Amino acid sequence: MVAAGPLLTACGGSGGSSGGSGGKTVTFGSNAAVPQPKGAYVNVFAAAKKATGITVKPNWVDHNTFQQNISSYLQGNPDDVFNWFAGERMQFFAGQGLASDVDDVWKTIGPHYTDAMKAQSKAPDGHYYLVPFDYYPWAVFYSKSLWKKKGYSVPTTWDEYIALAKKMKGDGITPIAFTNKDGWPSMGTFDYLNMRINGFDFHIDLMRKGEKWNTPQVKAVFDQWRELIPYYSPGFAGQTWQEGAQALVNQKAGMMVLGLDQIGTIFTGDKAADLGLFAFPEINPKYGQTAVEAPVDGFMVSKSPKNRDGVDKLLSYLGTAPAQQLWLGTNPADIATASGVDTSKYTQPQKDAAKLITGAKSLSQFMDRDTRPDFADPVMIPAIQKFLNSPGEIASILSNVDKQAKTIWASGS
């Protein structure tokens, strides 16, 4: 994959500080090289300097490049703080000793967070390794004005979803803006299909244990998925999610399964009010629509930060409602994790997203966060891409995935 930004390497020293010496500069490895949310971070870092006296020296890297190089980066000479994710992705690096705990920070920010958010920030050893900053749901998004013009109604069941897709196709609209050049967007569709067909518990076990990939339950997910392919964007394998979201804005497509964190950066300004969303439809009535994919983004600390005192001051600020409120004011594609944020200032999509998340019985983190990083991207991205290109080969694909999963989990961490 061609990198859209610099390689992930440390951006340099921490202003001459070391260990806990209390220097004034903290280096920050960020996966936000694109204009937004980069601009939102710039604003927050400026506010952080006023509030704490700490200057943040960011190392901007393209999102995909960041993820692909994170392991070697953390084993080298990483920045003091870096963007990362809750769930297995956080726990994996904590377990490898490639991150230091942030227990002292949590002594300050703890009252601002729910027990559920605290749990998302801990590793199995009982220590905190993440300061959560924002989160967002994956849902089915659409243009409200297009739907009003066409008289479309929100589907709640699979049959209604397929019927709507057929109607859209008949109206000359691409029913589902599915684009998968980057590989990871399709993971969200798999997660929802699996949770809707087999339930949340089965899905999480599948992600975390590496077992049962070559089973009728998982095959059923891909058999269901096959029904959607005729309604996908032509040439979807070579298109980015940005192209798919633009098709939604331009009313060339009717629906798109994506995260608010992504599509919210396309539906901006006056267009934000036109962005509607609904929960992925029910397939198995036993499980309904109770599970929602809601990835939590936040900050971790490298194993040996050069400015530990500065890191703690910075993260204690970023873990507050004012910092997150400022961020959301520039980047209204997420929801704050800390309590105390003025939700009346949320855009309508943010309010709809918050309602979807708070109404959920179970929250997943996304495939590449709920499972091991050495399984998600290297194994599942090519497996799903192969399925989408050759749906009839799912039996051999799942057999291969199962063998790789067993090998990876047998190797430990």
C-alpha cells in the first residue's frame, strides 16, 4: 500500500528533558496527518500549552502507515505519547511491555469516566494504559434530503434492508457505497453481520480466542454477506472510503456502512445536518440490533518516555471535558469520552450517534481492535478481499484463516 505520509519514526528528543525531569516539551506520535482531525489536534495542543505549560511536538503520520509500522516503532525510539485504541490493540502492546501505565493520570481523571470506559482503558494486569479521548459509532449512514425526496424509510430488518437496496437500484442509485481499497472498511460489515447472526458473545470470543473460524456459524456470515454484493459500488475494490462518502454527499449512493469518525469529516458545515444514520438491521431476532460497534480512541505512553512528568500533565489535561469539548468544536465527527461535555453543542449526527451508543446493550471496538494486530490486518484483510472477489471460494478461505489463526494464537504474544 502506498503511504500517504512519512514513515512512522520518532520525531526527536523531548526538549532536552529525560525521565521525570519535568521538561517543557512532550513528543507525540499521531496518526492524524490529514487536515482533519490534524487541525483539531493543533487547537487542543495550543490549549494544552496554556493550561499546563507543556509544548507538544507532534510527529504527523498517515493513518494506515501508522498502523502498519506501530510494532517496529514502539520497539525502537518512539515518541513520549502516541495515538492508539482501546480493546485488544491496547492490551497487546501493554502485554509486550511496549507501553507504560498511566495509573497516576487516572488518579486525576478517574471521576470524569464511567466504569465501562475505565474497563476499556485497563489491561488484564489491572493497570491503566489508555487515556480515552473520543469515540464514535459505526452505523448505516445516508443523505436525509435524498431519502426525503425519494420517500425512503429506515429499514430495521434484513428483508427491509434488501428491499430498500433493490428499490434504490431501480431508481438508478448505487444502493450501498461500499469501497474497500484500504481493506479495513469491510471489517465493519463483517462485525455487524457476525453480531447480528451469531450474537455479541460469539463475535468477541471469535476475535479474542482465534477459534471457530472454520465453522457453520462463520460461513453463515459470509453467505449473508453475499446477498449484499450486487448492491455495492461498481469497482469497489479500487475505491477509498472517501470516494464512497462523497458519493453519498452527491446523492449518487443511498447508504454506507462506516464510522462517524470517517464520514463526519466529509459531511461538514451545512452538509452535517443532512447526514442521517441508523443501526445495522436485525438478522436474527434473538440478537436484534442490541450490539453497536463503537471504537474508543485515546492516548498511550511509550515504555520509556523522555519526559514522564510532562506526559502526566498533558494527559491529565487531555482527559478532561474542556479539552475534548475544544477538540469536538473543530472535529465534529466524534463523541467525547469524559463526562461534563456540553452535548447541546453537538451537531445532529453527534446527537444521533450518542443516542445509538447509549441505547446499546453491548459495544464492540472494531475487528482490528477486538483481535490481535498480527491477525487482523495480515490475515483478515486479504481473506475478506478474496471473498469479495470470489464469493464461491469461502470454504477454502475460511479453512486457511482457521489454520493461520491457530498458528498465531499458539505462538502467544
